Amino acid sequence: MATRCWMASAVVALAAVAMPFSAMAAKQGRPARTVEAVAPREAGEPIMAIVSIKSQQVTFYDADGWIVRAPVSTGVGGRETPAGVFAILEKNKDHRSNMYDDAHMPNMQRITWNGVALHGGPLPGYAASHGCVRMPYGFADKMFDKTRIGMRVIVSPIDAAPVDISHPALLVPKPEIIAAAPARAETLTREAAEAATAAAEAKKLATATAREAKPMPAALRKLELAKKRADAELASADKALAAATTDDGKAKAEAVQQKAAAKAAELTTQFEAARADTAAKLDAAAAAKDAAKAAEAKKAATATASLDAKLANEPVSIYISRETQRLYVRRNTHRPAPDGGGEVFDFSIEVPVTIRDPGKPIGTHVFTAMARDGAGLRWSAVTIDDGDDAKAALDRITIPQEVLDRIGPTALPRSSIVISDEPLSAETNYRTEFVAVLNNHPQGGFVTRKPTPRPDVDVASGDDSYDDGFSMFFPRERAPQGNAVRRRSGQNEVPRMQRGWWE
């Protein structure tokens, strides 16, 4: 195998000497080789990366435009890198593949949990990976420390770039609310902690009172039966006394009757006291249970308010799917995932959305708040699929007012709105922002990987722990069969299978 790889490399090298690469690429129908380039200005922090499958290049953008670009190698036929919308989920400086013979994938930046990532690797000048995006080794090393978890990664089948856009549907922040957000988060966090303590104490009291009241009804029934027996014995003694005819018989019957009367009176007193005590304890247990429920409800409400207040300091991401007619919201909590790997994203908002002409394709558009613009935000748009242009897509969307009221006033740079014909991918879960794949383009490098397993832990949004629960919130994406491409016209195309030589 090593000899074959060496020979193949030698042949490629000799061919490169004999023919300039641009001519060779033209002859083979491949894009001309992209060279690394750096913008002639000071670069800011990257906000997004756009991978062009067509041109085999990646370009990173900050708030003011492109900053660096480099050639890449995406997936070969049959293992194509999926086109779509992603975000960085995990970073590993020295990653080794658990799928491909422990292959070294340095400066790995994961964009799906089933194994698609950006990383350093060899670039033969054309698509050659098993689905990942290989970047030049040195370039991947330089960019590794410049990106952050949650940074947008767009994999486009065409050459795409952000363009400035303004539209009334884009989020407009309120500076006074943003300024007050840290203090509000501190106050609500304290109130949530107090409510959690009160709920714990109320639960403890409810448990104790319920435990104390639990045996009371049985004890009361036992006393009631004893009282009934004593009453019956007294009635029998009264009859025996009335029936006695001799002085000796009357004396004996009277002694029995007095003893029965005393016993009945004592049990009656005990029963009445026990009945009152039982009623009081059952009432106390019921009250404690109601108080515990109220305290738990307050705990949940304050926890939600506290979480919202904390997340107001984070960029917000919105996904609108024409297929599901729903709007989804994501914000990074920066909490480590409980089952290891990545961070937990809040998914507490998911609502129906109105899309005009829902049967008409709308395309896939990524709107990003690039920077502050006075009191508002400066937005860009990237379109990577057929359908409406970006402005026309926004014209067709009506975001529910309650969602705008909840997240709009605190919208920050890096916030985004994605509008797409596609549903969210099954790879979207509590450890991701959004994973959306263009189903009318090849995605062999995606569907040939095993789906991300469901977590062993329960995660619930808006509480101290988090719950996946995506079988309820997100429809599972229709998985293409084998390597078939789902055409929106209903026709399928099966790509020719090729073997990648590395990864």
C-alpha cells in the first residue's frame, strides 16, 4: 500500500513538472489551484468561514470582509463534503481519526458530531478527502487559535461571499436593554438561586409531612374498628344487665357493663383525638405539597428568566425551515456537555413561523450581524442555494412578535438568521448550534458516517441540567438512500464512487 501511494505521488510530481498545474487542471476539468492569501489590512477575529466546493478554497471573514483564504481538499465522489450551514462544535489541536486508521488530523475543528471537520492535511489540488475539509498544514495551525466554538462555517457548492444587506425583518437591538443586561442577569441569577433553595426546603418539608401523615389513616381505621367492637360489647352488656333477674346476676352484669362502658368511652376519646390529628396532618401534608409545587414552579420560572438574562449576553442564532414551517433559536450556554465533548446550546425557543407561498422554494440564506452600526447592527447575507434572493426570502418571512420581543432587544454582533428550504439535520442536537444540509447536493461524506448516538444523559433546557428531547422538537431529516442525491424535482442521481487516498 505504501509503495502504491509513493508511486502515485511520483507520477503526480512528474506530471506537474511536465505540465503547469493550471493547464493540467483545465485539461482535467478541475478548478485552478488557489493560493494562500492574506488581506492587506489588520485582521479582526473571524466571524465566519466559507468553503467553496466548486473552487476548492476556504475564505475566513471578520467584521470588515475577507481576511485570509487558502486552498482546500473536500470529499471525493461518493464521500462528498456536505454542502450546508454549520458551526464549529469542538477543537482539538492534535486529533487522530477513530474512523480512518488513526489518521493524523492536526488542528481539527469539528462541524458535525458524526465526523465532518476542518483540519490540516495534504492537498493534491482537487477533492480527495473522505468528507472532511483539508486545509494546508501551516494555514490550519495559524487559524486554529483564531476561531471560537460556535463560529459559523458555510460549505457552499458554489462560490459565495457575504454582501451587505438591510431589511426590517433583521433584528434591531435596544442599547439601553443591552446595557442593563449584566445587572439584570445578576439579579435574576440571585433570585433563581433563592427560589431553588426555597423549592428544596419546600420539597423537604412536603416529604416530611407526607411521611408523617402516611400511617395516620390506617391507624385511624384500626381505632375505629376497636371503638365499634367496644360499642358492641357495651350494647351486649346493657342487654345482659337488663335481662338479669337475681341480685347476684345483676351485680355481675353491672360490673361487666361498667367495664365495657369505660372501655368504649376511652376508645371514643382516642378515636376523636386521632381523627382530629389525622385531619390536621393530612391537611398539613396537602398544604406542603401545594407549597412545594408552587415553589417548584417559581424555581422553573426564575431559572428560565435567569437563563434568558444570561443568554442575552450571547449572540443569538435563528433557523427558519420552509419544510417544517418552524423557527428554532439557539444560544451557547458555554456549559460543558454532560456526556463529554463540546458545549451545551440552549434550545428553549421553537415556534411555528409564517412563510408566504410555502410551496415555493426559498433557497438557503445566512444573515449575520457583522458589527455594531450606531445603535443597530450591520448585517451581511450569504446565499448558497437556488430560490429567492436574500431580500425576497426575508420578505416572505413573518417572525412571531413574541420571539422578536424576547430576543431582538439584546441581539449582538455574530447573531444570525438562517432561512432555508431544508429541515434541520438529524445531527442537530443539544451540543450543536444548527446543522442543515442541502439535500439536492451530494453528501456521501455525511451519510456514510454513523449517526451521532443519542446521549445517555437527560438534558432539559432552561434548568440546571439539559435534555436532548429532539425527537419531539425536531423532525428527523429524511436520510438519502446510499449516496443518492435527493433532487427537489423528485429525481435522484447516484454519484460515481471513488476511493480517497488518505483520511
